[in-house]
Amino acid sequence: MTTHQNGTLDVVTIGEAMAMFVAREAGDLAAAETFIKRAAGAELNVAIGLARLGLKVGWVSRVGDDTFGRFICHQLDKEGIDHRQVSIDKRYPTGFQLKSKVEDGSDPLVEYFRKGSAGSHLSVDDFDHDYFGSARHLHLSGVAAAVSDSSLELLKHTAKEMRARGKSISFDPNLRPVLWRSEDDMRKQLNQLAEYADWVLPGENEGVILTGHRQPEAIADFYLDKGVKAVVIKTGCDGAWFKTAEGEKGQVEAILVDNVVDTVGAGDGFAVGVISALLEGKTLPQAIRRGNKIGSLAIQVIGDSEGLPTRQQLGDD
């Protein structure tokens, strides 16, 4: 378990982690016979990426009292992530997932086995006032919001408390429509959560679904009108488009790569770049450039977080 002498954290995040089995053979997942075991989870990916860059990161979750739960805690130790607020739940199991291998740059198939998992039982009971208060930034994602009603309530409660304390908050909608009762419910709940954030980081298609607008500027204005300070919209091969509450706006070009191996985790890598750079006091365009760079590294490696760089690997940016 990682602890920090002064008890302070740079970033804290909340979410479910699962064991992930990635097929070694391309093609139909049902035909795959050998798999590589990894840890997976959108918020965990961001925590890992930030920790590798030298930030002090806390991750709040529940895992089962089982092999997968121990595996995830081992990964947290390996990455130097503080997990004092990860509960070992003896009633419910740790979820897992299977991921196909693709060789044409398309999105792999992911099949989840997470219903009734320990992570889905996160609730307001998992909010520790002092622990969250020791962090200067909160990162939230729409995945943890979608996992269960009680997890969503925890995110809302935490966002409200952290905002009241003057902490900065980032929010990646990370849409998982299959986990929601309806698209309307997803839209309503995630837009409510976004209102607490300083920085909102949707993908372009996510922005269309959540706001009903098609143009990046209209998507950004939807959130800026609700009090958000900056909106960064991931626009795929074009990079990212941004607008701030002060009216600064523009496009930051993508970093194109020749060999796309695994697209899962690219958005989490982007969030790592933007959040880390903004916490270091860099400008928003500089932060987006770092986000694009880390996202480009993430998609060249199999696994959700394996391509996330250390500070040394990131180099000068």
C-alpha cells in the first residue's frame, strides 16, 4: 500500500476495476484459446497514467475478496497508487472482461462480466471526507456513473463536496449506453455531473449524443453556459477542439501513428495528458498537445494502460 508522508494527493478518482483477458489470437473471441491477463477500468487507466508521470494519485473502489481483487491491488502497488480507500468486499466478486485482438486498427470487441460486482456496490458510504479533502483535483468518468445508482450517487456527492472546497474537477463522459436504463437517463445524469466540473472532455460523437449539437463550438457552449471553465472535444484524426469560458478556442492537431494496435484506452491517455499538464500550470493548448501525444502512444500497444508513458518516456513537451 502506498502512502504519502504529508497525506496529500494530487489527484483522486473513483471507479470499478476488472481483470481483463486479452486474446493472443486475432479473430472470433470464442475461438481464442490463449489470453494475457491485465487490469482494466477507465478511471484506473487515468490513475496509472498520472502516477507514471510522478503525480500522487489516490483511487477509490471496491474489489472482491478473490484472486482478481488481489491481482488489482497488486497492480496498484506496482504503479505506486494510493489505495487506502479501496475496500475488500467479502460479499461480491471482482468483475472481469474478455477483449478480442484486432489487426486492422478497428475497435476490439469487449465482453463484460461485471453484473453484481463489488465495484458496482460503491456508494456514498465509500466517501471519506478527509481522504478526498487531501487531494487538490478530482477526476470522474461516466463509466463509474453508469455502473449502478449507488455509484452515481457517490460521484455526485463527491463532486459537490470537492467543488464546495474549491478543488478542481475534470470529467470524461466515457459513454457506456448498454449500462444505462435509457439514453435519456444517461444524458440527464451525465450532464448533471458535468455541471460540477471545471474541465469536460467528451469525444465528438459523445458530445452529439449528450447535447444534441453537431458542431464542436455548440457542444462546448452547452457546457460553458452551465459554468464549466473549459471544454475539450476529441475529434479523432483531427486531434481536439477546445473552447474556454474566456472565449479562447481552437484546434490542436493530432499526432498520427502508422500502426494502430489497440484503440481502447486512447481517451484515458488523452485525459492523463490534459489533466497532468493543467495541474502543472501549462496552457490549455499545451495540455491538449500532451493529451494527443499520450493518446497516440496508448494506441500502439496491446492493453488499456500498457502504452501510458513515464515522465522520462514522455520527454519534453
